[in-house]
Amino acid sequence: MRIAIIGAGPAGLMAADTLAPHAEVDLYEHGKHPGRKFLVAGQGGFNLTNSAEGRDLLEHYDPPGFLDEALTAFGPNELRTWLAELGIATFIGTSGRVFPVKGIKPIDVLERIRQRLLQQGVRLHTEHAFTGFDEQGRVCMENRQGPFTLDADHVIFALGGASWPITGSTGIWPPLFKAIGVEVLPFQSSNCGVEVHWPAAFIGAHEGKPLKNVRITAGDRSTWGEATITRHGLEGNAIYPVVPALREGATELRIDLKPDSTVERLAERIGAKAPRNFAEAVGLNRAQLALVKAFTPKETFGTPMLFAERIKDLHLPVTGLRPLGEAISSVGGIPVGELNADFSLKQHPHLYAIGEMVDWDAPTGGFLLQGCFAMGRWAAHGILAEYGTHVEP
Ligand SMILES: Cc1cc2nc3c(=O)[nH]c(=O)nc-3n(C[C@H](O)[C@H](O)[C@H](O)COP(=O)(O)OP(=O)(O)OC[C@H]3O[C@@H](n4cnc5c(N)ncnc54)[C@H](O)[C@@H]3O)c2cc1C
């Protein structure tokens, strides 16, 4: 059995690792190195997965049900065991996010995966680009020597989405799949910052400051955490989870700057104080007060109850989402309806699509990498099962 995998990100690497003991595997990557986005993911907090389990895990993925089988077969525990086999010990942080232990860098994780693939006989071909399909439906590639077609029983595509194109996930492949009759949805930013027109005086004084412990709501999505004031708007873990609602048409954020208190309690704390002391009475810092002022009619500032109501429900008009180049992930790509349960294409069952090139969504916190790894594993299982080989997760 000959398998070609195109795209050496987490999804493609996992598919290669699962198939390698049972098949001839060629892994193609158009960049000079595998896993560049994986390395970028490690520059901030490197969440390899999340400790959520069962329903709690599955509920983080959209559309509901699409990844249930893959994640149930290869969830966070299985991923952590797999990492441990590679010598990558992990720990669960306070937020449930799973990190490699201190001293292990993203490049170490990637290098151990790469070494294991090579030991298992995977042929890694860098600077080999997928360029389309020929008239017979064969997969066309190009390297420094020129164009060629692939000779493989199954081809797994793991080309990534369209965020951070500098890492190689350029998102320029949709026309190639459309040419063979596969629907592809436009890419949109996910897990990204939002744009707000700040008054010049406000942003001049408060750019870079955090809004800690806030509840943020957009449409039917609500979350709690921290948002950073940026030149363009707001960014951070309290923003990303509400982005789907903004993509679906919501036009404002509603911010609760004091989620642990009620309007009545805040008004009580303000009591009979003079308006210039309202902010101090309820513990608003300078950035928070400036934010309230920037988006509140002046008369609100003299009335304790109105002021308290604003603190609990500040309406912020959103003018857009930050572009794909800055987003942590993207949605769009191949719609799930184009895929069979094993992630093969309904119209071309010897071709598979896995990872972020498929139109699913999940929040940050390790859920994205977990989803990609699980898809790689599941597609590989499907192929092996076809040949009568069963592999435990
Ligand atoms: C700044 C940042 C931080 C992140 N942090 C986290 C985190 O902490 N936790 C988390 O879970 N997720 C995180 N992510 C998201 C995570 O990195 C991605 O979801 C994941 O890398 C997607 O994996 P993938 O295999 O689908 O695609 P990718 O990792 O994008 O890999 C796709 C590969 O395909 C190659 N390719 C593309 N086109 C071609 C072609 N035509 N021919 C050959 N090869 C091609 C690309 O070069 C690339 O190597 C982060 C992302 C970013 C940008």
C-alpha cells in the first residue's frame, strides 16, 4: 500500500506516524521545513491539547458531531500518551490547557516527531508542492526538477487553512479542488482580534493595556477572561470565543467590566459619592474608566444607577475582524458535507482532507491542535481498516 500525504503540519504528521508501520508513506511539504505553523503556535502559550474530556471536549467543536468519532478515538489522553512515547512529558495548567513540561520547546517536539517518522521509514520530501489534478484526476506536484504526478493508492491532503500564510498555509489551493468538483468555502478569520474605532485620545493613552476579568458577549456567545486593547480594537482569550457570533452578523460587543458584582451592589458602593469618585468606589482602573467614558453618553456619569448599568453592560460597536494574516486559525475550506465519515472526499474516495483545510472551528486552548491530530489519526485508521489492519488509538 502506497500512501502520499501532502502538508507536513500536525494533521499530516500524525497521519504519517499512524500509517508508517503498515504502509509505504511519502510526506510532501512545499516549504523548506515541516511544521512551521506548529512552531509559531509555540511562540505564545504552547497548548498541545486540553484536559477536557467526553461531552465537555466535544462541545468545543463546530459543527457539532463532525469530529466526535475522531476525538473519541484519539482524545487528549491518547495524544498525551503518544507525546510521552516521544519523550515529551506534559502537564495540565490551571486553565485545563496542556503544555509540554518546562525546558521542552516547540522545536524539540517537532524534531522528535520528525525523527520518529524517519525511523519508521517515512520519506519526507520538502520543497515539493501540490499544484492540482490532471485530466485523469492524478495528483500533480512540482519540485526543483519540475512537475510530476503522484503514484499512490490513497492521497491525504493536510494543506492547512489560511491564517498566518507566512508559515506555508497559504490557502491558495481552493481553485485546484473546485476544478475536480469539490465545493470550497471562502476562508474567514477565526480566533482573531476584533476591530473597534477608538477615539484618538483613548487609544493614545491606553494601547496595550489589559482588561482583566471581564465578561464579553456578542450575539449568543459569551465568555469570561482577559482582553487587550490594541491599536485596531481588542484581542485575547475573552475575545476569540465570541468571534463566531461576529462572523454570523453580530455588530457589537457587550462588556461586563465587573462580572462578579451586580448593578445594585455597584450602585450601592457608589452611594452618595460625587461623580468624580464613582470609578474609585467600584474599583475601575484608568483604562476601564476611559473605556466607559468613550462609549457612554455624558449624562450617565452623574447617576449612580446608570453608571453601574454601563459598567455591567457597555456596548462597543465592532467594525470588523482582524485579517487572516494575523488570525490564529481560519474557518472555510472544504465543507464537512463533502467528506465521508473517514474524511475521504465523497466524490473522490481515494483522496482525503484533514486538519484546518476542512471547515470546522474550535477555540484556542489546545482544541485546534487536538482536532488536527485526531483527524490525522482517524483518516489513517480508515485507510488501514480498508486493508484489514486495526490499530488501537
Ligand atoms: C500564532 C498561532 C498560535 C497558535 N497556537 C495554538 C495553540 O497554542 N494550540 C493549538 O491547539 N493551536 C494553535 N494554533 C493553531 C494550530 O497551529 C493549527 O490549527 C494547526 O497547525 C493546523 O494544522 P494543519 O496540519 O491542519 O495545518 P498546518 O499546520 O497549517 O500545516 C499545513 C502544511 O501544508 C503545507 N502546504 C500548504 N499548501 C501546500 C501545497 N500546495 N503543497 C505542499 N504543501 C503545502 C504548509 O506549508 C504546511 O506546512 C496556533 C496558530 C497560530 C497561527
